[in-house]
Amino acid sequence: MKSIESFILQTFSNEPDLQRFFLVKTKATRVGKDFQISVIVDFDGGVTIDICTEISRILNPLLEAHLGETQYYTLDVMSEGIDSPLESYRQFKKNIGRTLKVITKDKNQLEGILKLADESQITLEISTKVKTKIIDKNNTQELVIKIAEIEKAKVIVIFN
């Protein structure tokens, strides 16, 4: 039998009703004889309780068939919180236009507006403030960062 995580990953890839969502991560932990299964999802339009319920209703019978009717499990379907790091291309794409804090693998810390994202890189618009005796001026530059070089990226929540 395939691991539960592999089964869920394959199910999100193959099940037509799940393909519009994207799996961020999944974890299955044995608790005694049972499993505690956590599935963290995202959706281009944001994750609601109704979406979590829909995914759970799709996954439950498939998990039951995969694990067998005698294997007990608990399934939790949830979204990652707003303060969770971005981990997949689709999460970057979904957050275009928002301000990110990015830490690269060589420990550079950057903050800027996410302008573009594709499967291999992102583009941040970085602003630097130049202050002289006469004027205050913001200079902006676009910086391309390979996703493979990102250690951590988070959306900065700005309240207006």
C-alpha cells in the first residue's frame, strides 16, 4: 500500500473535482492504531469552510477505499494561515500585487511587491528611499529571484 501522503498527492492530481485546488502539504500521523491526516490546501480565490468541506467529502470515500473500511482515521482539511510561508508556484501567482518578505538561501532579506511569478522565478519590485537636503525620493527596481533560491517567503499583511 502506498503512503497516505502519496495517495493524497496522486488523488489531487488525478481527481477532476480536486484539480482546481492545490495541495500545499499533507501529513499522516499514526495515533495508536488510527491515523490523523492533515491536508492543507489553497485555492486561487481563497479557501473557505465550504471548500474545506467539499474537499473532505471528495477525499473521505477515496481514503476509505485506499485504507480499508476497518482502518480508522481523522481527516482535517484546512487552509494555511495568512502568516504561513508561500511554498508553491501557485501560491506566489495568487499573491501577485501583494507585499512579500523574502529570505534567500544566502540569507539576504528582501521586501517588495510581487510583480510576476512563474514556475521557476518571481519578480519583486523593491523600493529604496533616498533622502537629500532638497527632496525625499523613492527609487524602485525590479529584482528577479529564482524560486529554488528562496528559503522563506511570506505575505506581509498591511491594514489600511
